[in-house]
Amino acid sequence: MELKEDLELCEGRLRLCQVAFDWCYKDRSRFKRNFDDLSFLHEAIKETLIAEIRKYQDNIATCKRSNLASAEALEAAEETIDFLEAENYFAQVSSEEQVRRLQADNAALVAELRAYKHRIELLESESDGTQDDCGELDCDKEYRAGTLEYCQARLALCQAALSWQEDNRRRYKAENDGLKHEKKQDELTKQAFADEVQKQMAKNVSLERDKRVAAQSLEAAEDSIDFLQAESVFEGQAFHQRTLELETGLAGKDKG
């Protein structure tokens, strides 16, 4: 009777051990699934964060290249405008100097022309007032008339040159005004470039910050995975220890 009770007790304890074994195996399967899920999640997060970091690096490199190209283009445009402005300025100064000289020549020729006209008028009045020395007066009058025509021709040439130089001066002034307007536009473009560079620099700072955040997130994810992996290892060791204890207890009961 006593042996039968011991046998029933042993069978009951065996069933409890088997239930505990089943529970431990289920726990081990659950730990393994959790570990596999965490490993898969870790790899996915790692790949995503690495891809984001590379994207940030590419964006930063693109922004730096764009800033460099913009600065070089702006510098070249400024040099071209400065050269054209200086060239046009010297041309305008030269034209204005020629205009001043031609204006002086024109004034001298006008004065000379008036003097010749006045002398011709005097000769005509003298010829009308007396008949003596008529031949000499006629010769002098013809000479004065020829000189007057020559002076008028010189005056016409001077006025034509003056008109041409005036046209040149107006053209140079228009070109200079155009260059000033273009330079003003370039200054606006320069300011726009500067604003764009500042914007890109701010974007670079933001990208660097995002890159650091992504790196920190990756590090935190790795630390979390390492902790969960360690926790899973410790739970597995505890499960193994409980299994050994159960097996040892069963073996002792079987011997008893």
C-alpha cells in the first residue's frame, strides 16, 4: 500500500515535471522567436540608418559642390563686369575729351567764320563806296570769299565730327548705364547667391545634426539589441539550469 502511494506520488511529481518541461520548452521557443525578431529588427534598423547617413553625406557633398560652383560663377561675373565697366569708362572719358576739343575747334571756327563774314561785308561796303582800286578790291574780295568757303568747309567737317562724337558719347553713356544696371543686377544676384549659400550652410548644419541623431539612434538600437540579447542569454541559461535541476530531481526519484 505504501509502495502504491509512493508510486502515485512519483507519478504526480513526474507529471508536474513534464508540465514544467513543456513550459520551459515553450519559454525557450518564445525566447528564440524574440531573439530572431530582435535580430531581424536590428539588421533592418541598422541598414535603414546607414542608408540615411549615406544620403545625408551625399546631400552635404552636393551642397558643398553647389556652393563652390556658385561662388566661382559669381567671381567670374564680377571680374567681367568690372573689366567692361572700366573699359567703357575709359572710352567714355576719351570720347568726352574729344567732344571738348571739337567743341573748342567749333567755337574757334565759328568765330573765324564770323570774322571773315565781317571782313567781306566791309570789303563790299568799301567797293560800293568807291570805284578806285576796284580790281584790287575784287581780288581781295574773291580771296576772302575763297577763305570763307574753306572756313565753312572746315566748320562743316568739325560739326560732323562733333555730331559723331556726341553720338559716341551718348552710346558710351547708354552702355555705361547698361553696365551699371547689369552690375546692380549682379549685386542682387550676388546677394541671392549669398542667401543661397547661407541657406545651404544652414541645411548642412541640419544634415549634420540629423546625421548625428541617426548615428545616436543606431548606437542606441545596438545597445538595446545587445541588452535584449544578453537578457535572452541569461534567460536561456536560467532555463537550462531549471531543466538540469528537473532532470536531476527526476533521476534522484527514479533511483529512490
